[in-house]
Amino acid sequence: MTRTIRPEPLTAKAFAPFGDVLAASGDADKIINQGLCSRFHDRARLDFTEGRAGISIFDAVPRSLPHDLDMMERHPDGSQAFVPMHQNDWLVIVAADADGTPGAPRAFVASQGQGVNFHRGTWHGVLTPLAPPGLFAVIDRIGPGDNLEEHWFETPWRVTAN
Amino acid sequence: MTRTIRPEPLTAKAFAPFGDVLAASGDADKIINQGLCSRFHDRARLDFTEGRAGISIFDAVPRSLPHDLDMMERHPDGSQAFVPMHQNDWLVIVAADADGTPGAPRAFVASQGQGVNFHRGTWHGVLTPLAPPGLFAVIDRIGPGDNLEEHWFETPWRVTAN
């Protein structure tokens, strides 16, 4: 029997247990450049053990809905931010920890102008664009060691098209 | 007399004296996620004095070419990366230092899939999208103090439409 997940819209409130939504939302913290630019300041909780922040570029193969989720991963030593370099929807899957494995996953559809930052150690699906290009800037930990735990589900979850 | 600057395409080689181009260029450093994602690893020289990296979102008013440049700025205490959250062209203006003020500026047109990281202390123009939305993720220094020097030109420079 396939277990299904219905995707939700991505909101800061719903996503708060898992990480930060990176978006120009709410009031700007500062107006700069002679009034021509709004700065939404320091919106991610960056958190690295024995390492530092770095910027990498990910180019991922687009998927489509329904999407079968057979694996989730987490990074015990650092937060990880995904910033879309495009305006397309993309899929964010997260789960609370349940005794060292992911609990029931939740799926969010991020839309134009929304990135996310997974807090350190948060179970999440791999980067899942829903349209080309699958280009993202990733701000995560640069440091020694593997910093990766994977959990493979015996029965995959299916994220529905809604 | 207006001084003019002809914009150049943004390439890593031409931009190297000023910073890093953030793009999925060249061979991937690592293939991850069961072959479905290419990682172009740690492409920015992040460099902060008395501070740490943070992620902010900028929402800037789009400009158009020709563009008049009356001011450049630099951040003595930190690098600053601009990552477009869209696929539109945008304008990057930089200058070498000439005795504490900007030398002759150079203008680059960044296109789809290109972000930049200005090295610490590099003279640059403010964030200049050329189409809506003017949304960018900015990875720069979070820390005490002003971290800003501005230079206003007596005679503005004009970046031509080419």
C-alpha cells in the first residue's frame, strides 16, 4: 500500500519546525540604495559544527508530481539553504525526527521568490525542482567528514499532485 | 562630457580580479543524489572580518540601459554575494581601487544562472536588476559596525545599451 502525502503551500509558520523560509516577506528590515532596495536581513539560522559557510551551485534533474519519495537525509553538522535561481515551483519535503529516523514526511510547494534553510540535523528530501532549470545556490557547511545520514523507506511515500 | 562604459558578458576570467562568478560551469565537482544532481562545490571566497555569513533577501527596483552610475560602494569588512532568484539578465558594475577611490568602472551583464561574489573591499555598483522581479539572495557579513564606504562621482558614468 502506498502512503500518500498531499503537498501544502510553503509558509514560514508551517515550516518553522524544520527551518527558515527565505523570502521578501513582511516589512523590510532596512531600505538601502537611496530608497531603491529593500533588505530583508539575516533570515536564515546558519549553524555549523567544525566548519564554515560556503556557496555551491546545484544543478538537479527536474521531477514531476506525483513524486515517489524513497529516501530522506540529514546533515548532523550543518544547516543547508536552497535558493532557487529561477521563478518556478519546487518541492520541499521534510520530517520531524522519530527516534533517529524520519517521522511522517510533509511536503511543501515553494513558489516564486521562496528559498529555504533547513536547520541543522533536519530530515529532508533531496533537491527536487519541478521544472527546468534545476539550478539552485546552496549555502551549507564546508568542513571535514561526511556530514550525511540517509534513511531509505521500505515502503516509499507518494507526494500527490494535490 | 559623459563618460561611457560598454557592458561585457560576465565570464569567470574577466571577473576574477573582482570576485567569483557563481554558476554551474565547467565540470561538476561531485555528482550526488543517485546521479540526479551535480554539485559545483564551494565556488565563493567568503571572507569576513569580525563577523559571520548570513543570508538576506534584497528586493530592488529594476533599472534599464543606458544606466547612469553616480555612486560606487565597497564593504571593507566582508565579501558580498548576489544570487538572482530569477532567470533575467542583470547588471554588475565593479572597479579596481585607485588610491582609495574607484578606478574606471567595468560593467558586466550577468545572465541566466549567474550570481557573483564580490571579494572583500571590492568597489561595486548597487544591486541593479534589469527586469522585474528584482529579487536576490545576498550572502554577506553579519556583524558590528557600518562596513560601508561610498564614492560619489562628480561626473557620472553612463553604461550604454551596447
